[in-house]
Amino acid sequence: MKIAPSAIADLVSATAFDPCRWLGMHPYKKDSADMAASGLVVRVLWPAARRIEVIAVDANGTSLPGSVLAVLMQIHPDGLFEGAISDHNDCMPYRLRITDVNNELHVVDDPYRFGSMLDDPRRDYAQDMQRFAAGEHDSAQAFLGAHEITLDGVIGVRFCVWAPNASCVSVIGDFNVWDARRHMLRNHPDFGVWELFVPGVRAGAVYKFSVLSRADSAGVAQRQDKADPFALAAERPPANASRVGPKPMTWSGVDSWESAREARNNRHAPVCIYEVHLGSWRRHEDGSYLNWDELAQTLVPYALELNFTHLQLMPISEYPFSGSWGYQPISLFAPTSRFGEPDGFQRFVETAHRSGLGVLLDWVPAHFPKDPHGLTEFDGSHLYEHSHPLRREHPDWGTLIYNYSRNEVRSFLFSAAQHWLDHYRVDGLRVDAVASMLYLDYSRNEGEWQPNSHGGREDLEAVDFIRELNVRTHRGRPGTMMVAEESTAWDGVTRPADQGGLGFGYKWNMGWMNDTLDYFGRDPIHRSHHHAALTFSMVYAFDENFVLPLSHDEVVHGKGSMLSRMPGDRWQQFANLRAYYGYMWAHPGKKLLFMGSEFGQPEEWNHDAQLNWQALAGHDHRALQSLVGDLNALYRAEPALHFGDCVTGSFQWLDVDNAKDSIIAFARTGPDGELCLILCNFTPVVRHNYRVGVPQAGYFAEILNTDAACYGGSDVGNASGLESEAVVCSDFPASIVATLPPLSTSVFRFCS
């Protein structure tokens, strides 16, 4: 098998489309007329080599007697060697003994000795690639990416990447001095996949794919060094290479947790979420990040102490720019290395689960950044992003939009989502920026967007992707929470997909958040004119399964902290915030609170520094923190406050029209008739002898008062509780007469 000069040129320039045709061991014939194999030829490309010997080995890799089969001759000065083994006709195991130009000796296995992954009997890779190409795979990371395996008794890493429009792909890394000539990958043109087993590489190795595009109309091909889209680990930024990930750790107690997950996460369960940006929750004294184990030892018990049921982590998929807070991810399968190794994140999740705390992740399938080492024009073409210029880029963020109509991209995203749910056992995903996925005209002016095939503004491919994602998740992983950040009035976000909905379990109630923040941000003297902002949410409260979010977005970009957004002097600011939280925890909907808001951090959130924990030296901050813990405990303990969060009929207005006094009163009902009354006074004036009708006659115990002295309030209240009177009020046959503390929410439980 004579090698042509053009093939030599392709090999030594790392531009070979089919390197496996020439490199490694092959039968050869003396001439075309002689059909009987005349021997074997071995070719090796090792640019720094001076001498290369081929050594015969047995199946265990042990050198055999008389083991030198051939001494290869250099046939190109850039390190291409060739030699014949004339007395053998069948390919055999062998190793290479290489003396480099520095006279250092290397005994290595030739990567081109090993066959195609399609020949591996342990897995039907052809079927995997067919499912990937059909958009039906949700664990493609099991064969794409980098995986440490043992092949023919040799430990190494199989690298595999999808790049159908490339003309050559190499894996480069710390194991081959980042030289694209050393490990050019085998091409599978039917699937657009490139792969190679590289002996001797182990978990932790650093690598990229060097991708050569096809030549353009001018005959120019571009080479880009890309991070692995399916990498399971990554270098710590600002470095940006991928790393070979470790094998999965063994989980303990996971079966019992997962069997109870559905009960913990369903719409009748109490769900109170603590949203966290890990890089700025706490830091070491020198400003460095806590690692996963330190976070498990501090964050988990802290959230438990405050009686939260779930942690929600802002995006942890590896991202290059810290200022994006993780919302511009590069590696959708790799936990960010800022906090340590991937198995550290596994231990973090396991610690949370053992403690009874769920873990949700912020997940970003709406867009990705243009960093040159990322997905953009991955193989020289618009592979992951839309090719149409009116659908390619988000005008707000300068990021690229996934092509949801491409099957392989769908498989990529399905697999990324399920990876966190299956490999790391997280309890659910909060899907970021869903509205930007749903609408073709999102943040675009007339003429800046392309209508769908029906002439409409809906992105039909994205809608189909979202539905399929939720169907797959709920079908295969019952009890998983899928939460949409969706800021419009799209109908049926949490309706099942087979009923025409998007299939999410929950949706963030952005309308409630905007209205109430606007209301509580006003001086109480003006609130009477904005009473509808407080009550309008109940018009649509059960149209979806809602989460009430006071998230990171409300304490950045000049908005101030939750505390500083409240009007009045310091006492009134705290009183307003306490009343707001009391109203929020009593309002239908699951709860979400961003870190620092639980103790009233004075300053706006800064992602470059830890929270202002020194504020807790002040009694008012500690008291607010105590209130949040008690609100969580009360919400979890009282079925009337959580069971009907998403159920029509569980809520009843008792007093909705008192705009003049900025007072509202309502009742919440549990599954077995449990009853709680909530009375809110959003002015700094005490309201004495306030009569309100009640659904049942009897005694109502006051079980929480945000104005209590222990929370920093003025301690006005109703002692232990109130007995109803047979006095008609607002069409109710019975009523109570209460004292409403200033700027407060009071909660009463019906006892008898």
C-alpha cells in the first residue's frame, strides 16, 4: 500500500480527512496484480522522533521474544516514519519504541493500532449515532466526548466529536504537546462523527478538538481549537480547555430519595426555594471561592436551619465569563471548575439529599456565547446555531440561538438536561429565558425577524423542543421539577404537552413579582391608589402552577437590595419587608427567595464579593432572618398554606376592596378543611377594632405576626388569638374583630 505524496502532505500538515487509511499497521501488496498479501506496513507520525521501532506484544501488552518487528524509516522530515514487516500477513498487537530528538525513550501504544468504535462489541455505537442523528438521544454524552476505557487490555481515552462539515479533526492536549498532527481522528461520514482511542491518556487530561473546516469558495480552510461540547469537566477559567471527566461515583441512599421525590416536588407539597449564586454566597477571607465540600458543610445546613425545602443554584454549567453569572455557558455537561472537581458536586448533591434538601439547577438552553473556543461555527458551519441571520442571534445579549429544528442539536440539548438529572441526581431544572425561545420577534423590531411557516411569531421548532424535553423528563424521571422562567402570557406553560401545553411543572409568576414590588416600593401614603397591583394576581393565580420569585434579577442593575427598595426610615423599611414576606408566604404559589434577601442585605448584590454577613451583627437583620425561617416552617407545617398553592378553590377573599386603608384579608383552605386567615395592613397606622368576616365561626389562634417583637416589630397584635362573633360582615354570618399592627401580615389558624 504505497502512500502518495499528497497523502503525506495531508498527514504532516494535519489536514488528512482519512488518517486511519495510512497510519497504523496495514496489509500491503507488491503490485496490483499480486492479490495475495505480501506483508504488513506500519506508518507512524511522531514529529519529534529520531528512531521508531515496532515491538510485538501479546494480548496483555507484554513484549514477545525477538520482539522488534521492524525499524521504521523516516519518509518525511516532519516526523512521518514507515517500515515493512514482510514475514507477516495478518495485523497483530504491537507497541512503538520511540527515541526522540533529545534521546529520550518512549514506549507507547499506537492509537492507529485500534479499530473503529463501530467495531466495539460492548455497545451498539451505530445505533447511538442513528438515534443522535434522528434527534432521539438523551444520553449522547455516553458515546460523544471523552471517556476513559480499557481496550484490548490498554487503558486510554476514546475521543469522539460531531463535526460533519469538518475536513479534518484532531484531538490536542497536554498528552501530545497540543500538536494537531499527533492524533487526527477517524471519520464516520455517514454520521458526521470523528473518533479515536488514544492510549495512555487518563481522567483529568486537558484537551481540545482542533477542527479544520472545509475549504471555502476561495479554497481557504479555517482551523479552530474548540472545547469539547460534550466534555464532562473543564479547566478553570480563564483557561478554557476541556478535561477528561472522572467515572461516576457510587451513590448511597439515592433510591430512597428518588422514590420520595415525587411527593416532595408535586404541586400539593410545600416548596420554598433558596436561590444561590455559589461564587458570592460566601468566600474565604482571601476572596477565593469555597469548594464543593465546603459548600456542602456550610450552605446545606444554613438552608436547612432556615427551613427551606430546596436549593436552586444559578447556572453551574462551565462558563468563561464570571460576569454572566453562568447564563452564558460553554460546556453544558461540565460543572464549573471554580468550585472543584465534578465528583465534588456529586458529593454536594448527596449531602443535600441526606439532609432532606432538594437541589434545583438553573439551566440555559436558550442561547450560548460567541467565545471562539465554544460552539459558534463549530466545524466552520452554523452547526449548533441557526444559519438564518434573522434567527441566529439574540439582540439583547449578543449570544447565539440554538437551531432547535436540527435533530442533532435537539439530541445535544436533551442529553445535557438529562445528564444533570441522571448523573448528578438533581431534583429539577429551572429553564432560563423561555420567553426568548418561544417568540421569533423577541426583542426585535419590525423587519428584524422571520415569521414561521404559518406567518406567525411563534418559534414552532422551539415549542416542539420544549414539549418533547418535558415529556421525556416526566416520563423517565417522575417527580422531577421542570420550572419555566416565562415572562409573557403564553397559554398553558404548565399544562401537559398532550393537552396542548408546554408541559412544565411550574412557571415563575413574573406578573405577581413586578406588581408587588411596584406596590411595596411606594410610600404607604400612595398605596391606596395602587391597590389593584396587590390584588390582581388572584385573577390568574391558578391559571398555571406558579412559583412566586424574588430572584437575583430584582437586586441588580441599580435596583438596590430588597431592603433598600422598601420606602421609609430604617424601621419602616424592615417592617415593609417583613409584611411583604408574610404576604408572599401566605399567597398561593411556591416560594423562591434570593440569597441575602432573607436577612435584608443592605446593598445591592455584587457577584464579585460574598454577601454582607456582617449585617447580621444588627438585631433587625437577625430578626428578619428569623422571620424567614419561621415563615418557611409555618408554610411547611400548615396544609392550608401549601396544599392548594395551585388548586382553584383553596383561596377566598375576605376583604379585597379596602384600598383606602391598604388592607387585604383572605383565607387559605387545606385538603381536610384546615383553615388559615391572613390579615394584611400595609400602612404604618395601627388599625384597632377591624372587623372582617370569616368562613367559619370559632376560635382563631394567631400563629404568626410579622410585627412581633422577636422579628423587630412594635409587638402590636392579638395576644393568643380571637373568638368569632355572630355578626354578619361581607356576607359572612360570623366575623372577628382584630387589631392590625402597622405594616404587617398576621396569620391565624382556625382551631374550633
